[in-house]
Amino acid sequence: MIWQAWRGEVHQIGDPSNPMPRTVSYEVGYEQALRDAYLLRVGGYYKDSSLQPKTVWYQSIDAEVSYNRSEPYNYSDTRGLEFSLSKNMGALRGYLNYTYSVRTQGNFGWGSQYENDVTQAEYERTASDHYQIKPVAEPFASANLEYVAPKSMGPLADFRVTLNGGWRAGRHFTWVGPSGATIPGVNNNIQMRDFFFLNARLSKNFNLGGSRVMVFADVQNLLNLKYMYFSPYNPSGGPFESIPTSTDWDNYMTSLHMPTEFWEEVDDNEMTYNNISGDDRPGAFRERDVAFVPIEIVATTSDIENFAADLTTLPTLIQTGHVLYYANDTGLFYLWDGTNFGPASGSFVDDVKKDKAYIDMPNEWHRTFLNPRTISIGVRVSF
């Protein structure tokens, strides 16, 4: 496979001589019937995957020729425990499942190969893409509950109400600061928001002339929960602006008040930006009807005092309304309302935090939330 970019140059090359990826998996389990109505399953599994493809960047000494090539350098292993309880009879039936899964992955070899020895040596000195990524827990759960009206209910017999829901722990990824900053040895330090969903179905079956007819109504996202849809490994593919000069993704991430636990592996002198501690995880958002109140972090209170003495020294912002300034050394907030500058009231700061008015949302709002509540009505005929 050869992928050419829009100007005709080769961008990516496949290698048909690469070995096939290999997976070795094991699974063991135990099942037990309970009270002749329930089935309990407990299982454990392990999967080892090797020789998985990874793209490696190649560049000639004059940088005139460069391309990606697929190499069998990636490996991963997944292990976990699974518990499930199900009931398949009676008017009330369904299942409950919980899976605790841990995944480790890494790469053999370098992610880039430069013909220029100096460039290659500098890359190898700072590269971290060959490090093994620390084990990450990826637990998830799902449940299905169905009520089936018994025959004794006459015309309502076989009327069904089904609820299907689930939860998945937030995905882990590496981010230590804007502009693609890296810190050797730090990986998977950030965790996104957990994901929940709940769907519903109402249905009724009829027998008509030898055919079985089902009338149903499906409700997706019953609670109308809102989630930002983006991949932390390719944020430009979601609601964030994808032009090369855009800082949309970095602006969003640095505006979050993330937990201090995300930075446990980072020394204070390694921090690439100042983070205000809080409980935000990527995926946290500001409602569209909430006015944006940016928080500018200033190193010391003395800097704040200098601003107050000469308002012309305030950083120039696009924002013309309220702006909060946070003194990193004391944790105090100061407010610029477009005319006056001084200490911010505690109630105003509390409102800004409660409404998450400080979050710098993606510029492309129309691509931010892609799963509104939807209702579908249909008829199914089985002959």
C-alpha cells in the first residue's frame, strides 16, 4: 500500500514482507446456576499480541525525502476478570456484567530513522516512544433489564419495556502541557471523564395471519447525557480546529482545573504550565449559554499589584468582559471587569467554578456533542 499526499509525494508505504500480527489468548471460567433462575459466570482472560504494525518515520539527510513505513514493532497484552449475572425467565429478566481489564503496550525499536547522524542522535536522546506504557485499568460494566407482560394481562400480553445501560472508565492518555510537550518517563497520566449511557425500548408483539408483527419505539440516550466526542490522540479530528497554527486543543486543556494526581510523576521544575487544581477531566465542558470568563494565571501576587498600579500592563486578550487573574503563589483571585481591577468576590469566583465558565471550549461547537436523545418508531414483520 502506498499513500500519496495531495502534491503527489509518497507519504506512507506498506511492507508486504512484514510478518502477520500474532495473538495468543487464554480464558478460564466458572458457571453456577442459582435458584434455578439465575446464572452466575466468573471468568479470567489473558491476551498477548505481538508483531503489530507501527508507523516509523524515515527522512533523508537533506530532508528532501521523507515518508512513514509500517514496521512490526508494536506489542500489547490484556488481562482481566469478568463477572456476570443473568436471568432469562419470568416477567422480569436481564443481565449484569462487570469487567476489570488491564492493558499494557509498547514498541520495539525507534519511531523515527534519520539519515543525518546528528539528528538521529538527538532524537534518540529525547525519544520516549520506545518506552513501555504503564499498565492501565480499563474497567467497564453493562446491564440490561427487561419487563415482559405475562399472558394473564390479556391485550397487554407480551408488551415489553427494556432498559439497556452501561459505564466505562475514562480513557487514559499522555499530556504534560501545550505544544506537544513531553517529559521522559511520564505516560498515561491523564484520564478522561467516565462514560455512561442509558437506552430504552418499548415494544409489543402481535400475531397477524401467520406473521409476527412487532411495533416498537427506541429511545437512544434516554437521559440526554452530553459528552464531548474527540480522540486525545487526534484532537484535530473532533471539534477542535485542525489548521496547523491553531492552539484550540491546547487552550482547552490548559483551561481545565485538573486533579493534582495527574501530575504525581511530574516534578515541580518539570511542569510546562501552571495548573489550577480541581476535579476537571478532559471531556468537562461549559454550557453554551454560560458566558466565558477566562482565568489568567500570574506567577506572584506582586505581579498582580503591578497590574493594579498600571492597568496598561494587563495582558491583551480578545475577551472584553470579565477576566479573572489567579496569583499562583497565594491562590487569590482578582477581577478585571473591563473598567476596574481588584480582588474578586468569593461568590463570583464560586459561580465561575460551579458553572465551569473558565473552560475555553472548542471553536467548532457544532461538532462537539454528537449524541442527542433520539426517538425512533418502527414496525418489524417476520414471516
